[in-house]
Amino acid sequence: MDAKTLFIDWITRYEYPALFLLLMLGIVGLPIPAETLLLFAGSLTFTHQLAAAPTLAAAFLGSACGMSLSYWLGWTLGPSLAGSLGSRVGLNAERLQAAQAWCRLRGKYGLLIGYFVPGLRHLTAFVAGSSRLPFPVFAAFAYSGGFLWSLSFLWLGYVLGDEWPRLSGRIHDGLLLLAWVSPAGIAAVVVWRRWRSARRSV
């Protein structure tokens, strides 16, 4: 039995507590196919094996707890890791402070959309914590994003119904493609802005 089948079996057996726990651990960074599990849970609401409201509550609370744990880890461990690794990657104290200031100003928006990009959501809360983003701001954006993410994939699983096993692989592949394309797009925007700023200063 592979891991995905095992996780699906857990949700079938233990229902809402299993969904809560798996999503929390998946958000923290363990290799758990969160979107697939949400699609499956949504399909169970279609067949009335799960009730819609408790399923959404379990998914949202699991994602919120996972993000909160990642934020706490970033708050406690992030600065020391950045300090020890920064010199190795050319990140001096001034650049590190500038990066943290940028995260406090703009990084909160990544908490909203980061859920929808596999790989990115594991980092956004950690970076927010290590950048000392105030918790009320973090909570407002992270929990809103978690609710939208949970609702979107549960609804999609409900719409797919019994067809979810056939189509979930395509959805997963599309999200993985997005995970590869998004960092490249962000890097391109950063390079373009620096190039434009350099030309203006000449």
C-alpha cells in the first residue's frame, strides 16, 4: 500500500480527525498530498459519507494549525538559521534586514496565494515568522488563505464526485507545473525590476 492509499484509508476510517491531522502535517512540510486528500474528502461529501460543514471545519483548522506551527518555528528558529547560513550565500546583515523588511511589507500576500502552490505553502509561514511579521497580520492573511484553499478543493472534489480518482492526477500535475513556473516567474520579475532600477540610476 503506497502512502497516498494509506492516507485515503485513514480518512475513510477516521474521517474528520484524520483529515485535520494529515493537513496540519502536510502544511508543516511532510510529504502528504494535501490537494488529493481534499479532493477525496470533497467526493465523500458528494456521496454523503461525510458532512460538508465538519469536513470544511476539519480542513480549515488543520491548515490553520499547520501554518501557525510553521510560523512559530520560523519565529524561533528562522533568525538563527538566516544568520548562520546567510554568510554562505552572500547575505550580509544589511541584506538580511532588507529581505525581512520586504517580507513584513509584501510577504503577507504570499500567505494568501501560497496554499495553492505546492512547495511554496511550506515556506510562507516560516518566512513570515522569521521576518517577525506581527501575528495578527499573519493570522488574517494565512487563515483567510487556508479557508479559501480548503473550500476550493473540497468544492472541486464535490463537483467531481465519483470521477475524482480519474481527474485528481491531472490536477496534481497542473499544480506541480505551477510550483515550477511560479519561482521562475518571480525571479524574472525581480531581475527585471533590478535592471530597470539600475538603468534609472545611470
